[in-house]
Amino acid sequence: MITKQCSFCGKWIPVDQTCSCRAAVMKKRNRERHKDYDTHRRNREATGFYQSREWKCTREAVLNLDQGIDVYRYMTDGTIVPADTAHHIIPLRDDWSKRLDKNNLMSVAGTTHGRIEDEYKRLGKHEMERRLTEMLRRYRKEMVE
């Protein structure tokens, strides 16, 4: 296992983890960042949707359908990482009608979600949407059926 030393407390931890001394601070920062995003930038309709029962049920169904695995990581580098969210391949703002479409929702980990958003910028939105749609189709055909 590859480790790194925490720059705050000096404890040795796995490279892919955050030290427990920083976790509480990071959690608070994330909570504040999300609150600011919801207040100032997120579409009100989308905010209500993400808090709805229909979204929570659909999200859970997608995570179950994908066996709780981060589909993107599995299909790109073969790594099995637990998924904790469902990513809209085609965003709500682009096509509201696909908000509950399981073929538009891919199970991913929170860290992967950020990676995917970076890829949208690097490759272009339409190319990334095409790649993710095909990746999801292949995954579900091979792993789920």
C-alpha cells in the first residue's frame, strides 16, 4: 500500500484517503460550499427535484441496478469503487425530461463525479455524453443482464 504523511498531524495514511484530522474540516467546508451553490447558483426547480421522493427512489434504483459500483471507474480502469451517487449524463438543464431516465443515470462515486465534469470540459459536452452513454450501455449489457 502506498502511503503519504498528513501535512497537519504527521500520521501516515493511504494515498487515496484524507486524514481523519482533516475530514471534519473538509466536511464542514463541503457543507458550506453546497449551501452556497444551492442558494446562489443552482436552479430552484432542480433543487426541489433533488430533494424529492421520486429522485431519491430513482437514485437508489440506479445504484442497485449498477450493483453499487462506480460504472465510470470500472469501465475506464477496471477498478471497483463503491458508488454513492447517480450522475445525469445529459444534465437536467439540457433535457428535463431525462431526469428520471435510468438510461441517462450512471452510478458513480463523488470523486468520480468531479472527474467526469472535468472530462466534459476537456472533450466537449456532446462527445463526453456519447462516451458515457455507450459506456453505461456496455456495462449494463455485460454486468447486469
